[in-house]
Amino acid sequence: MDAVAVSTMIVALLLMLASVVAKVFTAQLISRMKHQISHVTSIKQEAIGRLKMVQSHRAVAVQNKGVLTTKRTKLHKRLSRLKKEMGEIAQDKDARKQRTEMCKVE
């Protein structure tokens, strides 16, 4: 074998070794990226779950606020009606008092 053939074989071996090293390095990078992707996916799923929980809590709170607003409105109406009735009762009482005083005077 002459020197050219030997040097060609050495270059070919070095190129094959370089390609094997590149393949191993690339496989490790891909494996690391898959792990990172799965980690990010699990974090995303957890965040989506928390978001859904918060949205449901918010919906319940909004519904409860509506119910309480309706109750407050009804109570305000009832309170104003009762105050009006109390005023009428007080007027009736004063009128009766005046009539009894007039009857006593006569």
C-alpha cells in the first residue's frame, strides 16, 4: 500500500468517526429537547387546570353577586314600603290622638 491509500483510509476513518460523534451529539440534543418539551407541556397543563378552576370560581362569584344584588333590590323595595306603612301608621295614630283629644274637650 502506498502512502496515498493509507492517508485516504485515515481521512475516511476520521470522517466516519466525526459522523458518529455528530450523530451521538445530535441524539443527546434531541433527547434533552424532548425532555424540555414534556416538562413545558406538563407546566402548561397545570396552568390550564388552574385557569379553568379560577374561571369556574369567578363564574360562581358573578352568579352569587347577581343573586345578592337582586336580594338587595328586593330588600330596599320592602324597606321603603315598610317605612311608608310606618309613616301611615304614625299619621293614623296622630289622627286618633287628635280625635280623642277633641272628644275629651267637648
